[in-house]
Amino acid sequence: MMQWEYQITFHELPAAQPEGAGKVIECDQTGSCFVHDASGEGIQWLANLFREKGIEGWELVQSGYHNREVLCIWKKRIEIGKKG
């Protein structure tokens, strides 16, 4: 029988880029975040996070932003042995 395993992780956002370089991730007071004016390095940070967790079998369920950290909720299928 298949069931879900869940994991919650926190990831600190990369350091701010030099003035005029543009922001990679910008979040407002409500926690809504946007990726824009992104350099390859900023997008690569996000892609690496998703890739690493995906290799481990995790699927992103939801993410949120608070105090320069991204909270991620992941799920992964696990097989539970049959009874009997």
C-alpha cells in the first residue's frame, strides 16, 4: 500500500546582489514572492534546491517566505508492507 511521507525544510535566501544588479527573489509583507530580474546565479540557486530534493524523491507541495527564509513542504511516496 502506498502512503505519503512529509518533510518541512527551511532555506536561507542567497545574499543580496550588488546595487543595480537586480533582485532574484522579492517578497512582500503578505509573504507573496516573485522571481524577477534574475541573474543566472539566483535562478540556479532555486533550481539546485528543487533538483537536490527531487533526486531524493521529494515533490514540492507548498512554499512560503518569512524573514529571508523559504519554508518548503515536501512529500514523497512510501510503500507500507502488506498485512497478512
